[in-house]
Amino acid sequence: MGSDFSKDDCSQYPTMDERNLGNLRSYLCNYNPPEGCVGGINILLFGISRSGKSSIINTFLSALDPQGMTITCVPIGRNSTSLTPELRTYRAGSLKFWDSAGWNALENTDQTKRVLQMILEGRIPKGTKLHSFKPDLDVAKYPVIPENVIHGVALTFDVNTIDSITEEQMNLFKELQTIVAQKYIYRVVIGTKFDLLGIQEYDHKRIYEYKPLQDKFTKLSEVTGMEKRSMFVVSNKWKGDKIEMINCILTLSALENMIRNIDKFLKVMM
């Protein structure tokens, strides 16, 4: 094994074969939420602008497809018109994914924290334009919508830009993930665009052993206090009209971790 790889600090161990892919897909596609969970499981994608939130939802939907066909129903792109302006939802079976504006795109940090808190509580209707939304301290104006209550949060990062995020932005991120933790909502980090780190395609199955990625996860863990075992990677780069097996497994492993832990949380709370 080359010096760029190490099993000693490996945080995840997904089995890269068709059998595991089938098991992951079967569990997630046939998952039934606990009684009292209205409308299914709500997972919020929350991250800095252009971190790949919308692309991750497309990848989730594609990996869950029985044939692994690529699904691109979520608008993506780099121009300003493609950035997510409002709260949007996309469903796959009992799983519902929520796409949101980048947390660095809102007016100020107080607004960002308040908007996140209200989304988590299910107080902001889908379709709300978050850039112009003005949260009011009177929560009675924004009643809880039970089917909108968030059960899990995927905090997204472009792994290639972690080192360039300012200290101020990282401190805000720490505060945001603390808000999620205080709500007893399960959260993970999903790193995107790992294929740009320089690892060869045939080594993607060993991505969690890749030292440059381990170093980035270590730094993120030290800054935020989140454990490395709750950090995953997903590639949003596809070939043709099908998502590759390795990326399917990486994607569904992250999603399965979320659903199994959310399920435990809900059964304790209910």
C-alpha cells in the first residue's frame, strides 16, 4: 500500500460488491418509518453555496433507482440562476430530501441561525424564498407543519475547498451544527467532489483510506467537534446514463447510516 493510503485512520469500511449494493438499496427503498412519523423521513441538505447540495440529492435519487439510472430532477449548475433560492423537496419512497439556500447566502448570521432553527422545527413551508424570508421572534406566526419537521441533516462540504474556508465561516458552521445537535437531530458531514483530490479512479473504492481525505476529515473534526465516523463522501461525477457501483455504495452507505440512526432517535423520542 502506498504512502497516500492508510487503514489506521480509516473512518468507514463499506463493502464494495454487488451484494452489499443490493442490501443497501433494499433496506432504504423498503424502509418504513416508526409510527407517529408523519409523511416519512425528512433529510435536510445544508451547506455553503456551491458545495453540491442539489447534486447530492440527484445522486441519492440515482443510487436508489433499481437500475442505478441517473436522475437529474434537481436543478444544478454554476450560474446564479441555478442556485437554490427556496426550500424545495424531492421524494424517494418514505425518504424526503430538502434542498435549501447556501447558509452563507443569507443576509446575516443571526438570520441564518434563525432560519435553520425554523426549518428544523418544520415552521417554514416548502417553496419559501429563503433569501427574502424575514423570521419573526413570535413563533406563533409560524406554526409547526408536522410533515415538514426535519429528522436528519447532511452538512455538505466540497472537500477541495475545506482548507480555504475562512475562520469566521468555519465558526459559523460550528454554531449551525450545534443548533442541529441541540435539537437532538442526527447529523452527518457529506464531502463532495472527492474525485478532484487526485486519487485515481481505480482507487475510489479505497477513498476512506486516502490520507489527504483523512487529513481533511481530521481538521473538520477538530474544528467542529463532530466525529470522523459521521463523515462520508459522495461523488457527483457520473459516466453516461448510469451511476457507477462504487459511487452507489458510497452514496447509499452514507444514507443508510443516517436512516438507521434517525430510526433509533425516533424510537427513543416517541
